[in-house]
Amino acid sequence: MRMPTHQYIDRRTGRICSERPMGDRIVNFLYSEVWENAPLVFRALTSARSSSVLGYLNFEPLLSSKLGCARRLMRQWGVDVTHCLDEPERLDTPGKLFTRKIRYWECRPMSKDPHVVVSPADSRVLIGSLEKTSALYVKGKFFDYLDLLGSDKDRWLEAFAGGDFAIFRLTPDKYHYNHTPVTGRVEDVYELDGNHHSCNPGSIVNMVTPYSKNKRAITLFDTQVAGGSGVGLVAMIEVVALMVGKIRQCYSRYKYENPVPVRPGMFLEKGRPKSLFLPGSSTVILLFQPDRIQWDRDLLKYRSLTGVSSRFTHLLGAPMVETELTVRSQIGRAAVAPAATAETYGELL
């Protein structure tokens, strides 16, 4: 099936922009013909080993100049070198360009409001709800909720049932450090094994629930602590995708200095570097408890726009448009919680 053009909204300008996903023809062929007619080949190609090989071939070219390839990608991706922490001549391979550091404290400003929730990545975001009566309800197209957090994680499945979610899709040209979206104490950290499916908009919906089938790392925040964001429990799910080898946990409280792995009991501050995807396209999902986040109005408006050629809209049959935004930009804020929430929340912890 020939996929339609994929469009999204640029949050800064409000303009409709077009995207041509990397390797679009190959990915669409893989997720239609190969998936349907050669399932064993499909499983092999979406395995961790194959994904790593594809990533290496794309980001560490063997038959051409790595420096020349890096410079070509820099122009193609529109990388603003004034934002980069390293000098341009030091970004001399595609891999180094992909894992570049930026002066986020200067070029990615963040609200000082302690109750604001921020984007964890330079990405394109979709917001939705797990509550069936919500206008934002999306039924089982991006992930199977019972599998997303792990089928044996009853404690967390209960906490987020009927809550809200945001899906942040990173494309290969993006800055690939993930930052903390909230301030709070880490309650749990664990990984779930899985495949490495593409995050191409067409393959996401064709595959059905890929984010709960891919390898992923989950971090649970308690933001109802002293100095926290006050938005209840928050789950940050980092999903590897095609050509992503792994997720490196590397939290730094100040710039990128003294990175440490994320562990339970740590207090993480909002907007700080938390982890790094290595390399390729990838996704971050945030889960919130019911009635704990109030989304920004523009994100709600853009999500439901008609007249935008979004592949999600085309395949799901309802307006579903992504908004491109920057890491550390506001996506919402803590909503006033019901009076009973404090007791219920206490029982979960």
C-alpha cells in the first residue's frame, strides 16, 4: 500500500510541515509485503541483532568518508551548529552527530514554574487518553496498556488506569538525549525486552501496538514529594526502535557533567539530561494518573486539526495530528487533584 504524505504542525510557527520518513519505501515494504508474506524474515529483520547492524551501516559508513557523510547529514538535517556543545569539526562521524550534545541551558529555555511538565525530547508529540469517555481516547493503536508497563506490574497498571499519555516520536535528525519531564523521586527503574520495530508513522499503525512490543526502559517518578512537580505518579517509557542499539542511562544534574545511571531513590530535577538513544529513530511515552495533568491548549487544538495529511489520521479514521516541539518546552501543568487522590495515592506507594 502506498502511504500518503505525512504532515505535522510546527508549534513555534503554527505551520503545516511535511515529513518524508527515513527509508520510507523500504520500511513500508517491510511492514506490508514482508510482514504478511514472510513472517520469519520479518522477525529476523526486527531483532536486536539486525537493528544494530542496520544502525551501524547507516551511521558508521564503511565505503565512504565518515567526515564527508557527517557533513552531508549535518546539512541535510539542518543541524544548528551554534547549539552544539562541541565544535563542528569534532562531529566528524554520523554517530557523533547523532549523539551530539547541545547548550540546552541556552537554546532550550524552560519555564521556572515548578508545576509545569516539559517535553522530554526534541520530537513530534501526540497526546491521548486511556479513559474511554475522554475525547482524546485512543483504543489500542500505539500500545497495549496491559503489556506496556509489564504484565506483572499490577501496582503501576492500577495507578495509571484511565489516565493520560503523550507519545514523543524522535526522527533520526533530532537531538537524541532525553531529559527529565518532571521533578521527583525515582520509585522504580526496569527494562523490558522486545523487538526493534520502526517508528515510521505508517508502520506504527500497521503493526498495531508496537510500543508495547519493542524493547523499552521504564522509570517511575513520584512527584508528590518535597520540591516535586505535584502531578502524581509519572511513568517515562523509553522505547527503542529500528536502528537503535540501546538506551544509555546518564543523568546529569548540571549540564552533562558527572553522568550517573538512574536508580530507585534518586531525586531527579526537571529538564536535566537523563538518557541517550544509540542510534536511529526512537520514542518516549509519558503516562499520567487520571486528572493529574492539564494539557496546553495549543497541543489539544493541533491534535484535532482537519485538513492535515497525517498518516495517523488516514489510518485511524479520526483527526490525529502531531505537533513538533523542543525538549524542555512546556506541554502541560499539574491539574487540581480530587480530594480523595491523596489517600488513594498513598495506598499505591
